[in-house]
Amino acid sequence: MFDLINGIPVHPLVVHAIVVLLPLATVGTIAIALRPRWRRPYGPLVVGSALVATVLCPVATSSGEALEERVGSPGEHAELGDTLVWFALALLVLSALLVYLQRRNDAPGAAPAGRAIQVVAALAVVAALASTVQVYRVGDSGAKAVWGDSTSASSGD
């Protein structure tokens, strides 16, 4: 199911979506963590991009396994790729919780949740930075698996 679309492997298509959406969710999470007034207007966009990236992680894993059957094992890349969903999930949960707590805190008559919001905001920033590092690690290992040393080979001069 996650093998080919019109003769093109699904894996690089899905991976590129994750490589765009997860860092966008990271930047957005850091922004709403640092700017509370941005949580209401931009929070749903941040959570939405984190959600789509998280949902696409298992698709990338499945399509990567299908590609592996065609071209061989990518080594470390497969192992790192399997972990990315957990980083994305942490980012999703914490960004959604941050938006939820802010909305609850802003509701008329609500008990102040300032300290809880600060703790969740700090954890969300940590999750955002960790997911960025993991996206880089997975992507770097994938590029090395595909390209190896071919880009650094001398041209024979």
C-alpha cells in the first residue's frame, strides 16, 4: 500500500512532507511558548501541523520498509526513523496541551493556571528542540544511506 505512487516510491514523498511540517511545528511551538498572545490565533495551526507530521511518521516508516525490500537495508536510518514518531508525538501532545491550558485559563471565571502553563511551555520548547535534532539525525542518516560517499568523490582531476 505504501510502496509506489505512479511508479515513484512513496517514502521520499512522505519524508519531504515531514521534513517541512515537523520543523514548522517546532518553530510554531517555540513561538507560542514564548508569546502567550499568539497561542489563541496560531495555536491551532501549530497543533495541526504537528498532528499531520505525527500521522505521517508511521506512513514514512511503512513506505521505508517497502522501499527497503526493493533497494536493501538503509542501516542506521531505519532505526532512527522508527524513533521519530515519539518525538513528533511529544511535540504534538505538549503543543496541544499548551493551547488547551491557555484557552482554559482565558475562559471567564477560570482558575488561573499560570504556573502549569509555564511548565508546559518549557517542556514544549524542549520537545520542539529535540524533535528538530531527531529530524536532522534521521535525514542525515537517510542521505548517507542513499548517497554514501558519491557526492564527495573526486572528479578525477
